[in-house]
Amino acid sequence: MDQIHITGGQPLQGTIPISGAKNAALPLMAASLLSKDSLTLTNVPDLADIDTMVELLENHGVTITSMPINDLGLELTLTANGQLDKTAPYDIVRKMRASVLVLGPLLARLGEAIVSMPGGCAIGTRPIDLHLSALVQMGAQIELKEGYVHASAPDGLHGATIRFPFVSVGATENLLMAASLAKGTTILENAAREPEITDLAECLVAMGADIHGIGTESLVIQGVDTLHSTDHRVIPDRIEAGTYAVAAAITGGSLDLLGVRSDHLGAVIESLTKAGANVANGGDTLTVSHPTGHCRGFDVISQPYPGFPTDMQAQFMALMATADGASLITETIFENRFMHVPELTRMSADITVHGGSAMVRGHRALKGAEVMATDLRASVCLVLAALAAEGDTIINRVYHLDRGYERLEDKLRAVGAKIERVSV
């Protein structure tokens, strides 16, 4: 088991390159199942979740070649031109919720899929009923038994008008891929608008899909018979960029974040500015600084894009724990995403949870402690708190970090953090 040891109190100064977005790369990899031709993806982050998706797709019969790109990222070429296995087994799917994204492509191309119910971070139930009910509207027959989704469409999928009762990123991605090969026109209403969905849609169009309304809440997909080969570059990770932006503010430092898409970070930049950080946008570089590291408290509500991202809620809680004044942080996306609160309180944070809201009374005296990560974003929240805290912090169960942050210790060490990974 690895631990991360951090000695806090060092203002971070320098540049950090931003990796490709994990949450964009995973559905793009699943899209390879839609075509017998090769899909080449560049700027893929080298992460545990990517390894899991590689394992899953190879289990289905996809041939994958991987090549490192300079110091960061991978180039993957995925080819699904052989005999494909229709089953996504529990042993792989349990590791990562995004595994369910093979359901739509397998069903659309093969007419059948058997997919284990998904796993991942323990931040809420996140049921896949929206995926399944929408596929039924497109002609699929669904049966749940022994922990598996058995889906079939013996006559193929057909177009339908589907209105999601609430915004779901995963359901939008799954249905977008399935509809690309369905017969007729599919309309997805109240679709998620996250940049990762736009990235997927643009890649599908490059493969020959007919998709309109990209970037809006209404996607219109005219099914085609086949998709073909393309090369596609994964967008930069807006959550990684936001995390390091908070690192600059919470330590009283100044960081240049390289290779960002500032247009994907509107709500995060607005929130940092409200907190008193200085944010300057220069092309694909975002510069974030704060003279003292003690921001102003303000209220945050997580919302679907383009609102404040739920994946930044924990990081901003660490920032607000060191701010001047009180902040109310309200989580509206997942019902169990405050598991980092007890660990922050071990570091002397003053936080009280009431249902879906957390009252954070900021102060300037976080203390180093031994803490335990509970999920991906909670783990990096503890890293941020440790960077600002007095003394030493030991973070356990850091395998969560390896799922979503490429070379985190190296990137932070390069800008002055006292951080190391220790095997125990």
C-alpha cells in the first residue's frame, strides 16, 4: 500500500502541464466498438482508469496498441475488426463505473450485450436506469439477472425521441453512441452539455456519424450504417486544471497551467475570482495566483455543466476551510459526496454537514494529520489541504489518485511542493 507524505506551507510557483481528460478519453475508447476500422486517440492520460478500459476492451476483442507521448500521455490505436465478445465481466466492470459505456456500442453494433452492473467511487448510487429505459425506447429488450444487464435488439435499434428526466452525462454518452448506428432519427432532449460529451460527438462525426446540436441540450442523431477510421485528440482535463488552480490559491502561490481550455472552466474561474484569486487567461495558458493563500469565503452549489462541477466541490471545500469567513457548499448531483469532511476535520477544518449542504467556517490554521482518501476527488482535496497545512500530512489509500491524476507528485514537486510517495 502506498502513502503520500506532504509537508505543507510551501507557496507553489512555476508551470504545470495539463493532461488529457480522463472523462473524455473513456467514452472515446468505448466508441471504438462502433466500427471495424481503427480509432487513434492522442493526448490520452496515463491513468489506472485508462488501464481498466484497455483491459475491458481487450476482453471484448479490441486490439489496442499504446505508445507514450513525450513526458505525458499516450497515443492509443483501437481496432475492433475481429470476433467481438459481448460480455463485460464483473471482475473488470466493478473497478470503474465508466465501464457501462460499452453497453450502447455493443448493442448497436452486435445486437446484444451482457454487461455487469458498474462500480467505481462510492459517492452515491448513480443508477443506470436512464441508460436502460432509453435503450428500451430504441427497441432494446432488457433483462436484469445475477448482477448483469442482458440487452438484446434482434431487429436492431431504431430512432426515438428521448427526454431525460434529469441531466445524466453517462446516459447521454451511451445513447449518443448507440444512436449513431440506429435506424432513423434519435432526439436526445435534456442531454448533458459537458465538454466531454462535445468531444465524443465531434469524434463520432469525424468517424462518419450524423449529429446535430452538439454542445446544446438537444442532440439530433441520424443513424448511419457504418462508421470509419479517424484520428482524434482528447481535450485537456478541466478538473485537473481546476484542481491545480486551487493549489495555487490555497498555497499563496502562482501557477501557469499549460494546455488548458479556459472556455471549459467558466464556473471554476468565476468561483476562484469570487474567492479573491487572480486569474489571467492567455491563450492555452491559465495563470492563477493569490498573494496570501487566504481567500474569501463564498457559497458554492454544484450543478450540471455549465454550472459549478461536482468534481470540483471537494477541492473548493479545502480552499474554503482556509478562507476568511463562512461558506455554504451545496451538493446537488451525488447524495454521498461529503465523505472527505471527517478527514478534513482531522486536519482542524471546521465543517458541519446538514443533508446536502456543508457549512465551512474558514480559518488559517489547518494542521497536518494522518488521513484516508475515500474517493478520487476526496483524495486530491486532502492533498490540497495538506499543501496549505502546518506540519506533515500522511494520506492513505492513494490508489484513488492514480485513477484520475497523471503524475500528480511529479507535477507538484516541480513547482515547489514537498511531496513524496512512500510504499508501506
